[in-house]
Amino acid sequence: MKVLVIGSGGREHALVWKIAQSPLVKKVYCAPGNPGIGRLAENVALKVDDLNGLLEFAKREQIGLTVVGPELPLSLGIVDLFEENGLKVFGARKNAAIIEASKAFSKDLMKKYHVPTAAYEVFSEVEPAIAFLDTLGLPVVIKADGLAAGKGVIIAQTREEAVATVKDMLSGNAFGEAGSRVVIEEFLRGEEASFLAFTDGRNIIPLASAQDHKAVFDNDTGPNTCGMGAYSPAPVVTPAIHEKAMAEVMRRTVDGMAAEGRPYRGVLYAGLMIDGDSVKTLEFNARFGDPECQPLLMRMKSDIVPVLLATAEGDISAIELEWHDKAAVCVVMAAGGYPGDYPRGDVISGLETAAAMEDLFVFHAGTAEKDGKFVTNGGRVLGVTALGATVKEAIDRAYAGVKAISWKGVHYRTDIGKKALGR
Ligand code: AMP
Ligand code: GLY
């Protein structure tokens, strides 16, 4: 079978790496891919939002399965389009991907189906929004309703900042149309975890537990990014927390989406806040997390293609997933300045040294090739991902890889996985 992966980040490199190992797969394509992906798959110069171009390509090449990485094509309806054309495709349909594309939708869904989450209200006018945030205390969380590339959440520490943020979003200055409605919600304390599961709309198969590191600097300081590193398993997800997340978050959400006439098929990602034995949902994503996907797929023992195919076909009841006992840690190497402005085109050295390291793989995210060399071409540049007998061993291996690699102005966190060691 031929498989097409859509996207160009570390998540897609990990997907291509895992899919290419399947005995069911003859050839992997990636659109648009990146130079690292190009070592394992054939890159296709089509953008992720070029739905018709992707459809034509998949038909022409007789692609047996298309796997959609990022949220944008899902929210534009790529799955609906491919299905209408009789093609097998892994991902949420447009009317289900709204669980990520609209925070107001997902909060209202959670309220209706009793999925535990922070207290909130949705506003499109400034005055009532300010009146509500005054009832919540500080800090207070303000979220742009629509897709904002992981940057639409502001945690305001002062009333002035909160009021300014609300005005900025609702006036359309910040995030444009995505901020024309805002969710204002209670600030939750605790430790976050990323809880992902495959679902066909009825059956739910959880992936191993994982934890992301959103803030750009050590000790969770500085602005939020799309993720500076991740590891699996995450000890904060104890067996009791796992049970609770499955029963109160995943089951209620999958059943709720079905009841709404929006059956959810694909991978459902819940961002959880865990505090003692309390589990609350911060957000849903309609896709694999990135970087979480990198350590998760390194730990996945089973062939991934059968579960992707069964999900696309709408019945995962016969699927069982096996995981390696080892832990995996991914450290993101980013361009200095990210998540703000950052330079591109810096030559990356040390990739060959890292490639020779045992139980380590360097997934590419924002790279390009210039004069036969890899150069930086994005905020998140590489995901250095390693396996170890324990989280500690995986951390040490990943950082040995990180230390072998460098470029001018490279930035990475030095404390990925630290919370796991504290437990
Ligand atoms: P979201 O896109 O909703 O996951 O928000 C991005 C990040 O903002 C989360 O990973 C949390 O770190 C933080 N966050 C979002 N909502 C809340 C909340 N209600 N309380 C505390 N932190 C939050
Ligand atoms: N790592 C967070 C996300 O993928 O949304």
C-alpha cells in the first residue's frame, strides 16, 4: 500500500518514520514534508491547505491511506473531501474537528456532557466580558475562539492586562477573525498531561501517557510555545487518573460528539490539568500533539498502520496496541527568539554524530537544505528523541544527542522530563 502523510513538522516526521516500518507499506509520500522526512519518504510539493491538489495527487498515485497531521486541513474538511471521493483517510471530519477549531464549541460541549473543565463564559462584546472576568479573580485565562497556531491563550496576571487582552481580541487586532469571540475562564492549578486516544466514534483506545512543556524557558517560564519537549510515560497519569480521564473525559466526549451528530473519528487529544485526584480538561485537539507524537511513536511497539486504517474504516474494535516498557524523551531544539521572531538559514552541525547514537532519532521540524547542508527554517527546528530504560536514562540520552548538535543562536530547555523525576 502507498501512504500519504500531510504536514511538515516533527510530528509528521515521526509518523513517516513509524509508518515506513510497516510491512503493509510499499511507499510513503509526505506533503509538503521536510528534508529529514525526505530521507524516508518522497516529499510532494503541495501545501497542507491545497485540498484539491492533495486529492488529485492521492487519486493519481492510488494512495491507500492518507494520514492528516495538522489541524488546518482537518478544519477545512480534507477528510470529508477524500471520503466523498472514496479514499481512505485518517483524521477528524470537519464537523468533528471543530472540537479544536472553536474553543467556544468545545467548552459548550464539555458543559453539556459533564466533561470536567474550568468555569467559563463566551463573549463577543467587551462590556459583559469585563464584567465576567471581574467575578473570576486573578490570574484569569482569556482564549481566542478560533485557531491561532497555539498562541491564542493569554493568562493575564493583572486586571489591566486582562481588560487590554479582551479589547485587543474582540476588536480583531489580535488573531483577526479567530478572536471575534473569546472564552474567559477560571485559572486552574496543577500539572498538565497530554491524553491521546484513537477512536472510531464508539470504541476508544488510549495511547500511552505523555507530557508536553509549553513554556519556552526552563521551569515553565516565558511565553507559551507549541511545545518545547515531551516525554512518555508521564507518571502524573497514575492508573486512577487514567481511569478517570477515560471515563469522564474521553468516554463522555466521544459519546457527546456522536449525540451531536458529529461522530469523532481519528485521534482525540485532551490537554488535562491534574491536581491531586482532580482531572479537568483544558482543551481538545483533533490531531496528534507535537512534540508528544515523537516520544509516543518511539514507544509504540505495534505496527501503527492497522490502527490508522481501522480508524479510517470506522471500526477499531479488533485492534490492540502494544507499547515498549522503555521511556522516551523528546527535546525540541529551537531557533533563538522563538516563539517571537527568529532567524532562518543557520547551518546545523553535528547531525551525523547524533545519527550514530543508539536508541536516538532526530526528527526534523523546521529545516531546509542549502548547498548540501541542513539549515534552520522554522521556530522549532529539531526534535531529538531518545529511548531509555527509565525516564532518567532517556533524558540523558536525548541531551547527549542535543549536545552533539549546534547552530548559531540555538535554544532548548535543559529541564525536559524533570517533573517525572520528581515523582
Ligand atoms: P490551550 O490551548 O487551551 O491548551 O491552552 C494553552 C496552555 O495554556 C495550556 O497548555 C495551559 O498551560 C494554559 N491554560 C489554558 N487554560 C488554562 C486554565 N484554565 N488554567 C490554567 N492554565 C491554562
Ligand atoms: N504540543 C501541544 C500541541 O500539539 O498542541
